[in-house]
Amino acid sequence: MRTDDFDYELPERCIAQEPAPVRDACRLLVMDRETGALADRIFRDIEGYLNPGDLLVANSTRVMPARLLGRKRTTGGEAEVFLLRERFDVEPKADASAVWDVLVRPGKRLKPGAIVDFVDGEGAVALSAEIIDWGLEGGKGERIARLSTERPSLDEALHAVGRTPLPPYIKHYAGDEEMYQTVYSHDEKSAAAPTAGLHFTPELIERLRAKGVAWKTVELEVGLDTFRIVDEDDPTQHTMHTEHYTVSQEVVDACDACHARGGRVFAVGTTSVRSLESAFDRETGRLRARDHEATSLYILPGFEFGVVDGLITNFHVPRSTLMMLVSAFSTCENVRAAYRHAIESGYRMLSFGDAMLFI
């Protein structure tokens, strides 16, 4: 197995730069995970592939205003700080301050001791970030920063100055940022959206429930690493990033009940897959509740799924860990053939693009 096995040519024209005007009107490529057989559909046609007794499990996390554009306090030079993950292990969070792992630009000029100020719409400094240490990958711009504000809360300050981050391959989107949030999202904890869920509307979810398809949510805090490709020639040498996830007892009970009645558990997105499979205890063969636990689960072909029977997902970046995950759910050959068909048929790819259903 080589990383090249998960590569494909992605024409620039195929990368969706804006979402479908109607969420569930995007295209859906349905693939039989065993045979590789394909069918071209519209996303709302998913109703016809789900049976009474099946269960959908989605990631309810919401994208936070993680992109901060400011200026260095000493020189006035422009600087960008991107929030990655909160560091409760460095110091406890307070109402008006917290420590975060961040990604900075320009990295060479933002060394420990530097302070970046961020102003609100009226030109007042609402938030400051002090670089207090190098991050794990300092050479790639990672730092540890202390955020602070004189406003009543850090959350208020972040919403005054922060922007919803979009993937780097979406260049000039100026539309409604809410279209990069799922309709069922709530707690702002992610740096990127669980994009498979973007296609669901409240009406579609209600129709599925009325049909007897259950709906539950987990939470995985999606990090920026989700956009990174695997540099190593041998994918087994890649170090998977760590994210935090929660699977409630309610979700555990719903999955157990679904399988007991002969239903199928469908994960809405790769983050839901990683949450459920991380929570699965392979020694006992049982799914267990987890509360904000860390996972670095790396799913490659040959992985034995303990919980998930079906998958709803978007099309993914070449050579990414997500390409490896979806290939594990079928075969490399089937996935490559599906992607060739999608590109030849004009499907829209990546975060704002169309969807796939593995059954």
C-alpha cells in the first residue's frame, strides 16, 4: 500500500467554490461498497436508500469564528491567527482569557513574546493574542497563544472580530457563512465544518424520521489537519492528528437497538465514523459512551468497522487521510472508479461540493 494509491487528478474546475443554492438539491453518487456499482441521484433521493429501522449519526459541532485578522502591536504589520484547539492543560480557561494552539502568518515574524491585536467594526481593540511558545510544528506556523480581552467574555470578543474559516481551496466565497454550517449544529468547537451534513435540511430530516429512520448526533471537534495531505510515501508512517470527541449513552443505546432490530447505522461524514469507531471497544465488541476523549484513530484499508454499516460523505482531497478512510469502507479500486466517474460526469468536489452514499 502506497500513498499514491489514494491519489487522483482533481481539475481546478471541479472544486466547488460555493454551495448548492438548495442544500438537498446537490447531486448524490450512490455506490455499492461491495461491488462498486454506481447510481447518479439527487441528495434528497437518499430517502429511497434508507429503511425504517435504520439510524443516521451526524456530527453536531459548529464552526467557530476561528480566523482572526489583526496587527502586531509593536510594528503594526498585518498578522493572521487561526485557532486550532484550546489548551486546557496549559492553564484553566477564564471568562476573559484562554490558551490555544494556533496557526500564524507570517510565521517568521510571530515569535514567542509577540502580541497581535484585533479590532472590531468600530476600530476598538476587542481581542489580543500573545504568542507564549512554539507549537508542535513551529516551522509550519504553529504556536501557543494566550487570548485575552477586556470585554465581558472571550466568546463575545471572538464574535466581534473572528471570521468563519473556509478551506484554503475555496478562494473568493462571499455568500452566507451560515451555508458552511449544518442546520443542526450548535456548540462552536470546530475549525472546519463536518461537510457531509451540509446537504441535510430540517424538512429532509423530518421526512426521514417520519419514515422510521432514527437520527442521533455525536460531537467531534474538527481540526485544521483535516485539510492536510499525507506527505509520506508509505501511509502507515503518517502520524494522525488528535481530535476530541463525545459519544453519549443515548447514541450507544440507539446504535445497539438499531443493530438488534436488523437496521443499519449510517455515519453522516467521516468525523462521525471516527467518533463511533473510536468509541467502539474492540476487546469487548461493544460501543461505549465517551465524554470529550482524545482520538487519533487512523483508518486505512483493512480496518474492521465495528459500528458503521453505511456512509454519507463528500468527495475528498487527493492523498488525504479521508481518501484512505473511504477506501477502507470499500476498496481503493472502487473508490478510484467512483471518483473518475464523478469528475467525468461533472460532479462538484470537496467541501461545498456534491455527496456520496456508500451502501
